[in-house]
Amino acid sequence: MIERKRPVAVLVIACMFIAVGALGFVHHLLRPAALHPNALWIELSELLAIAAGAFLLRGRSWARWLALAWIAIHVVTNWPGVRQVATHALVLAAAAWLLFEPEAQRYFAKDRRRIHGAA
């Protein structure tokens, strides 16, 4: 089997998700408001970002959808802040384009072949 090289865009996006998730996790954990009722959900959200990034690096196709869902949730939760919504929407559009462009499609196709037992 020929191993496909990971596209640079996937590497960058994956590393960004890991970094944002890790930094967000530590930031929210150390805040005085860590006992806020939503603190657990925020921390779980940060762990999902880390997982999305890690599995993007491993070439798991489903991680693309997790990453996009994570950003989409941030678009919704920042409503009605125009600047925040616009920023997250732009990141969502760029990530979607980069994670589903032809080179990335080929990279993630190996995961579909592995799942379905094809060579």
C-alpha cells in the first residue's frame, strides 16, 4: 500500500485545533469562574477540539466533521456578536474548504479504505 503524504493544510489545521483546545482547556480550568455551571461543557468542548486535531493527524475522515461541527457551534454560541460570528464563520469556511479539497480528500480516503477493508 502506498502511504499518502499528509497535506500541509491538514497538518496546520490539526495543530491549530490541538493548540486551541489545550490552551482553552488550561485557560478555562484556571479561571476563577471554573465553578460556573457551564464549566464542564466548556472543558469537554476543549477536549473535543484536541481530539479532532489528533485524529486529523491520524487521517481519520470523521475528524473533519468533528472539527467543522466544533467551529460551527462557536459560530452559534457567539451570536449576536457580529465580529465573533464573522470571525468564526470565516474560520469555518476556510477549514471546510481546506479539509475537503482534492488533496485532503485523497489523504482521508485511506481511512475509508481501511474501514471498508479495501487495499
